[in-house]
Amino acid sequence: MKTVKDTNEQYHSRGEISASGLKTIYKKSVYHHLNQIRKETSAMSLGTAIHTAMLEPDVYNSEYYVVPKLDLRKKVDKVLYQEHIEKSQGKKVIGQEDSDIIQSIMRNFNHHELAKKYCNGIVELSHYGEYKGVPVRVRPDVMNNVGQYIADVKTCQDNSPRAFRSDIYKWAYHLQAAAYSLILGFPIENFRFIAVETKYPFTVEVYGLSEDLIEQGINAFHSALEDWRLYLNTGIIQGYKTNETAKDGALII
């Protein structure tokens, strides 16, 4: 396994299958993965900024520029806005509202000792190699060789146990935990999600996976990986899957 400290953009430009790609295959199909268009949304931009603030605060302070809230209908505010844009050259611009959200999150994070513990390790390091003969790539938020754990920061609107378990199923986070752990050789029972609310009261929680979610995540990972292997070896693209099919081949839902 080759490890590289590259950028997020460089990582996503590679051809090896990623955990994100496998999640798309598992939730949809290989076809959807191949035709997926990666587009940065405002929620994704906020999530990236939150990741940076929590995992690399020095980088956040040096690379982000906060533009205060201004009324662009007013001439004086238009002038101020242009001045801020000029000052922000070479940095990532973030609005005052998002900056306030991040500051609220950081206040809760800094009082959460367990969350801080799991943000301690090697941050945003890309890994390229093979898993069972399939070219793969993974980029965990945090990897700690001493503690033998991997941690991943997830933003959400509700990080209560019931809501976040629902998010795990919805976004196939359990597959991601299995992919990272199996590919990098870490115990999946040590995998931790740091769930961060982007809505008031901006709380932070740490979650591990239950035995049933671990089993489901491993099975989902292997299922998606085999669909991708089939495509690589034969060009055959599997369609949707369900647990049961009718005699005529129809999917039972």
C-alpha cells in the first residue's frame, strides 16, 4: 500500500475505486458510479471547512477568510465586499453565517474529550494499492497506528443515536467503515464516527458500530467490490439488487 500526502482534488482524480465509489455501487449500481458527476455543493463546502477546523485548526486559520455579512443593496457595503474579496486572494472564502456555525461546533468539540481523542492521529493521508486484486484508494480523516483506530467526521442535522443510525443506512457509512478497516488492516470494531450537527445546538457525538452493523457493512463492502471486479474483468454492469427475486427475474421489494 502506497501512502501519499496529496490534495483532496488529486485523490479524487485517481482511477482506483474508492469507498465513496463502492457506496454508490452498493446503493445504486456500477452504472451510477461510472456516470456520477462530482459537484461541490454549499453543504459539502461547509463540511470541508468543518473537517479542516476540527482536524487541522492551523490550516483552517491560515487558509480560510471570513467575509462578514453585508447588505449588497447598499453602495458602502458593495465597496466593503470588494475590499474583502481582494484581501481573500489565495484563500477559501467563507461567509459569516458558516463561520458562526463552525465556531459553535468548535466550542462543543473542544469540551468533548472523546471526540478530541479520536481526532488525534495522521490526518487526510491517501492510500493507494490493491485489495484482493482490485485497485483501491482510501483517505481516512484520521488514522492512529498506536491506538489502532480510524475515525471519520460526519456532518449531519441530527446526531442523536436513532437519527445517526438512520444516516448510516442511508449513506452506507457502515460500508465505508468496513472498506477503510479491511483495506488498511485496522479492527473495524475500533472505527469511530464523529457526528457533528450543523444545526443548533451544534453538538458533537462519537459512535462505534454494533455487531449487526459491522456484519452488514462487511457484507456490503464485499458485494460492491465483487460487482466492481466483475465490471473490470468482463465489462458487465450489474443492475439493482434485492434480497429476493421472482421466477421471471423481477426484483421483489
